[in-house]
Amino acid sequence: MDIILDMYPKDLAANVFHDRFGQSPKHLVLAPGRVNLLGEHVDYNDGWVMPAAIDRSTWLAFSPVEEGDGLATLVAVDFAEQVSFNSEPIPAKTNLPEWARYPVGVAWAFRQAGLPAPVMLAAYASDVPRGAGLSSSASVEMAFGVALQTLAGQSIPAMQMALLGQKAENDYVGVNCGIMDQFASACGLRDHLLLLDCRSLAWRSLPLPDNLAIVIADTSVRRKLTVSAYNTRRQACEDAVRILSAELPGIRALRDVSLEAFNRFEDKLPGEPARRARHVVEELDRVQRAIPLLEQGDIQQFGRLMNECHASLRDLYEVSIPELDAMAEIARELPGCYGARLTGAGFGGCTVNLVAREQAETFSVELARRYQVRTNLAAEVYICRASDGARLVD
Ligand code: GLA
């Protein structure tokens, strides 16, 4: 397969589809990645998160397979790989390459939920960087979710689609993620942040002031060993809830522990669960304080909470790396920067920066330059636009 490097993923997906299957795709969908402004590592503690869908997406070109032929073919343009399989029943994940487990997992989750998952020919390409904390896998899942509902002629509410993607990732792929990434990719709103209660799944949008830019800075360090480190963080939170429930009967998650109660009972916890739980409890408090700040346009204070979040992820949750710390520190020295912190699971990837719009260009150039001087690594820094969620475009 020839990869045409300077094409946009939209054209790439459609062109590769045409080359591979000898016909134009019937449909095209896109599903964005996401960036999270505040509420990190709290979604699986029933907390509140504040992400936005970004203007980097997975594009999926697809057509239904003719009646009677149950053979599905998926082409992952970015991996220059393809896989064909009989989808009756959905194959075990061990029979698939790793990249194919995300789309096939979504079809599996559809069928588990009693929804039709029609067979398709598909080619997809993405400009969401992989392993960078911007949820490239959730964007693949949501793209395939929209494709399946299109072929089935159904209309699945966006939140249900997010839950199907999370089920695919938890129970088919085997990553114990929360709901934030799929939610943001499914429910994104142009120029808005989203505020989600991960327990009730109630959500609303928060406007992003016009004079602000969200700048994403990729350290170019890719995540390693994230799945096991992620799962042990999650386990430590569950351990903390179990131990604290002796003092605080009825708590179901760290969401139910106030900062004041945590301060009272922290000494009941061993060191590691104590540090992890303190991050979560304080982060939940930060999100609650951040909502009115954003509504009142107090970006200075909001940015301070982002900076505190980074310190907490570094010192208490221990998911930062020196390059993320360097990127956040440099950003804060630059004019126009209100707040800077690592975004997503951590262990590599990107920082998110809230920057005065009129200074965002200079900020981006200078951040990349100083980061290179300090680390000898090339960074990709870009001004991102909060975007609409996953949808059929053609
Ligand atoms: C990953 C997971 C999310 C969330 C973040 C950390 O992106 O997929 O569910 O837990 O890490 O906030």
C-alpha cells in the first residue's frame, strides 16, 4: 500500500478505500480526539471532568458489505495494515492485530447490547497523535460507532455511543478506562468545554471565552507501560475507598469523600493509596471551584487550578515525566499563559495550556523553541479549536 504522506486524513481514508476496494466509499465519518482542561484521573472515581473535543480526528471511509458475504475488511492507513475476518461471530481479540481490537470491540459491544452491527469495508486514517494523551483510540471507537449506526439505519444517542465505546475498551480490548474520552469524542461542541458528572452522566457545556486559546504541546515522548500503571492507580483508589468506608460508611467512590473528611481520616491509609486518594479528592475540589471561575471569566484563578493540578499529578499521582514537567514550567514563564499542565493519563504525551488568544502564536513558537533548547527534543505545539463531536459527514 502506498502512503501519501502529505494528504489530510480525510482524503487519505477515502483514497485508500478507493484503491483497495476499487469503488468509492458510500460514507465518511469523523470522530475527534479530546483534551482535558481539569479533572484528571477522576472519571473512574465518579468525579467531574472538563474536556473538549479537538480539531484533530479519525476519518473513516466505509461501505456496507453485500448481502450474504460476512467478510469484513478494515484498513488502518496509518499502520499500512489491513485485516479481513468473518464477523459471525465477532472474532476473539487474540486473532486480531492490536489496532483492529478497537473497531472490532465496538462491533462486539453493539452486539452485546442487542444492537445490529452490520459488516463493512472500511479504511481509516487519523491526525490524532497516538500515545500522546489525546484519545486517539476513543476517536477510532466513536468513528466506528457512528459508522455502525449509519449502516444499521439507527440513531443512537451520543452518550449511549460513548458507553458502547467504553464497554469495547473495558471488556473487549481490556483497558480499564473511564468514560471521559469516549464522551468528549461523542458529545464535543464547537468552541465549548464540556462538564460531565461521571456518576450521573449528566453534562452541560461551558463557553470558552473568545479571547482565550487552548494550546496543545506535544513533548514527543510517547507513553510506555501505561495500561499496567493506569490500572494500578485505579486499584489504589479502590483500596482507599475500601479502607475509608470503615470510617465513612456508605461511600461508593472517592467522589463521596469530602476534603474535610479525607483530612480527618487520611492517616488510616497506607502511603500509596493515601497519595493517590489525596490527588483525587483535591482535584474534585478544584473542579468544583473551577466551574464558577469559568462562568465568571476569572481565567487567572482557573489557570492557577490547572497549575495545581499538574503539581498534584506529578507529586501525588506520580504520572508525570520530566519532559512534561519541563513543558509546563517553560509555558508558565511565557507571556499570556494562564495555566499549563499535562493532559490525559500522563507518562508521556501532551500538555494543555490556556493562553491569551492574541499571544497564542508567539507563545507556541517560543514554547517549542525553549523546549528544544532544554530537552533536545522537537515539540509539536498547536493552537487547538474546541470542536463538534463524532458525526457522519458524507
Ligand atoms: C485516560 C482514560 C480516561 C481518564 C484519563 C485520565 O485518558 O482513558 O478515562 O481516566 O486517562 O484522566
